[in-house]
Amino acid sequence: MGKSSKDKRDAYYRLAKEQGWRARSAFKLLQLDEEFNLFENVTRVVDLCAAPGSWSQVLSRVLIKGEKFGRCAWQDREAKFRQQMLNVFPEKQDAQDKVQDVQATQESTPAPREQVKIVSIDLQPISPLPGIITLRADITHPATVPLLLKALDPDFDPSTMNQQASHPVDLVISDGAPDVTGLHDLDIYVQSQLLFAALNLALCVLKPGGKFVAKIFRGRNVDLLYAQLKVFFEKVYVAKPRSSRASSVEAFIVCINFQPPEGFTANLEEPLGVGNKLAEMLAEKQAKEEPTTKSATQTPADKDGIYDVEVEDLTNEPLKDIRWVAPFVACGDLSAFDSDASYKLPDDHVSLDPVQPPTAPPYKRAIELRRQNGGAYKKTGTGTATAKA
Ligand code: SAM
């Protein structure tokens, strides 16, 4: 698909280039913030799986430069395009309202925050961004946590890692995605492993009251995951920003108010998501909330007004699969672009290059090999591949 055709089919791809974002994902974070006010009172943030860095750009611009991207302010950069759209579709009143909203917020002055610390981590290198500490590391590896704590606090002593709790972070965000294979169940499984890695890391660094936001793929057992997250956070939502395609299983869990259970200390030797620890913690929480293990069924009162209550003792029952349905929140207001729709571009539209081409994409070696061989490979009759002449 050519750049121009992609501009048409993917409004957020085009907007990202026009507004200087490294990836269209920036809009997902902005729309989540619009709904959940994620950056309120936040100064220390960890951005996991951050390359090429559009979420980190949002953090840098909101927290360090103090730009206002709250409800509708981020759309000021859309105003010009919307005005052009109005010329094409004059009846599109919601676009007209948006232009007016934007004019109303354009006067807001930036308010940089003090003592901001942002650490961004990815397997891939991240090109430098103002005020952001970048680490090239694997979030599934236990050695990444001390690296992260050291980046947040240069005086941190990694040898005290398991004795001394260090909880300096207000918000952990993770947009982690594996290279998808197209095998649906496998992709969902690998994604869930990344999510548990992000959660384990968040549990090691989040302050009580902190927030955790992470990408999920909504698979069959996702309601069990929501229940598990409720062990640690007061509120858990599943959110779908308008910039995330409706056709995709992608969504984001937004967990608010970190409240670790009494006596809980995160321990990477025993990470959650492996073994039964999480299931046991969930059952324990459930038992506290419903302290009886007896299930009672009551029949109507007999003629003397006496009830017959049969009690079934469930003490030795195996742990039930405990599930919980998280509230679903669609975010990004309805006048925002629909990520599944194609839009007619203005006649004078110029397609821009991406802001930040991938620094070390996994396909880099394949491209180099192809160049060395003088072009694309084609299959020969014997099944071996040769370079195209
Ligand atoms: N939020 C980013 C942005 O706004 O630019 C986009 C993130 S991209 C969708 C997913 C990223 O997850 C990729 O850059 C990939 O390298 C990273 N990733 C996947 N597995 C990882 C792991 N085990 N550790 C660190 N990063 C990982």
C-alpha cells in the first residue's frame, strides 16, 4: 500500500505524521488520557515496550514541556485538516464543533512539571527524546527491574533489591506487542506473557495509589485476568480508544489506585503469571469478601413459618475459576476519526514521510540480504530461492 493510499485508509497514520508523532499509537494514549485523566499528579513514569517512542513523546510533551493535551486540546493540530474536511463535507457539524472547541483551548499556556522522571524501555533502540531516559532491555528478564530502579534513582543499590521496597513510580504504561504470527491463540498467549511481565515489573516499582495501563488482546479467558488485576488495583477498566481499530482484538486495561494486598511484596524470583500464586491470591481475596465456603439454598417457609435451609459444604471443592467482567469504556469522543474508515483527502493533500523510521527493525537483515542479492527473491523450479535478476 502506497503512503498516500495509507493516508486515506488510516486517518491516524496521516495525522501522526502531520503532528510529528513517531507512531499512530500516540493517539491511543491521548484518548485514554482524555477518558481517565492518566497524567493527573504524575511525575514519575515508566513506558514499557516504548519503541519507536510515540507514547514517550506524549509523556515528554505533557510532563516535561507542560503542553495541554487533555480533553480536546490535542486536537488543535487537527483543526486545519478538519477545516479542509468541512470544505468537502459542509454538513459535518461535529467537525465544525470540534474546530470551535479547539479555538477555545488554543490559548492555554504550557505548564511544565517539576522533578519529572520518565524511563522508556524496549528491545529495540529508541531514538533520543528530550528528558527521557531510554533503556534497551527485555521486560520479561528479571535483570531489567534493577536496571530500571537504577535509572530512576542513581543511588539505588541493586544488592538490596529484595530486602528494600522501592516504589517511586506513579504510572506504568505498556504498549507491548509480540511479532504477531497470525496464529490467533499463540499470539494471545504471547501477548498475555508480555502483560504479566509488565505487571510484575509494575508491582516492583509502583507507589500505592499508582496506575497501570497495558495493551491486551481480548481472548477467551480475559475476564479471569481482570479478576486477577482486581487483587492489586481498586478499579480496573477495559478501554478501547477510537484510534484502535474496532476490527482488532486489541484493547487496554486501565488499572487505577494500586493497593497491594496486606503483606504482599513483589518478588521476581516468584513472578505472577507462573504457578498458582496469583490464583491463590485471588481466591484469598474472594474468601475475604465472601467469608463463607458454604453455599446455602433456602426453600419457602412451611405452614409453621419455618424455613428449611440446605447447606452444602464446599470447603474441599477445588478452586473455582473466578472471573469478573471489567467495565468496558470506549474512549476518544465520537467526532474523532474512525480508525476503520477511509476518508477522502483534500485535492492538495501532500503525503508526508514517517517521522521516525524504525532504527533497527527485525526485518533489517532481510532487506540488507535482498539488496546484496540485487532484488527480491523468487522461487526456482528446484525449490531453492535465487535473487531476482
Ligand atoms: N508504544 C510504542 C510507541 O508509541 O511508539 C509502540 C510499541 S510497539 C506497538 C510494541 C513494542 O513492543 C515493539 O517496539 C517491541 O520491540 C516491544 N517489545 C516486544 N517484546 C518486548 C520485550 N520482551 N521487552 C521489551 N520490549 C518488547
